[in-house]
Amino acid sequence: MSPASTDDPAALEAAHLQELRRGTVVVAALLALREPGYGYALLEHLAHAGIEVDANTLYPLLRRLESQGLLSSEWNTDESRPRKFYLTSAAGEALALSLLGDARRTVDALERLSEGGAS
């Protein structure tokens, strides 16, 4: 992706928001999938929580997290349409908690900076 032009403030903001949200979606998915869930339900769950994610972003992310051992999956074929359910693994839980702690420290630091100080 090429950087957004500074001539288009909306595009520039959108590019930076996308960058900021990229890691947030990983943490959100790992936290939300502490209970088994499938892709579409996860999209709805995240949206309800205020985290908008495009399906074209989420499904590859789920496959990547699974290949990294952060999610496990299982097919449910009990219904007419088979669905792949994901669940956060122990490694995924540990990573989510670590990333969440770092995100909290980052937000705290940003709040201190926005108040005019760094201490």
C-alpha cells in the first residue's frame, strides 16, 4: 500500500487508523475467541464491541493465528452448513494478555502525553 497523500487529510487519517487497528484486531479476536466461535459470528461480536473488521481481513487473520498456534479450530458439521469454530489456545491467551497489558501501558502513556507531560 502506498502512503496516503498529505493533500487528502481523510485518506491520510484512514491510512493511519488502519495501521493503528491492525494489532488491535489480533488482540480482540484472541480475547473474543476464549469461547468457541466461527468467523461470521466473530465479525458481529467484534462490531457489537465497537471494533469494525472487514471479512476480507478477518478470515486470513484467523488462518494465520491458527497456523501460529494461537487458535485451535474444529469443524462443526451438525448443521446443514458446516462451520469452522475457533478457540484461543493457551499460547493465544498468554499472548492476548501480554498484548493487552502493553496496549494499556501505551494508552496510559498517550494520555500523559496528551495532558502535556511524560511522567
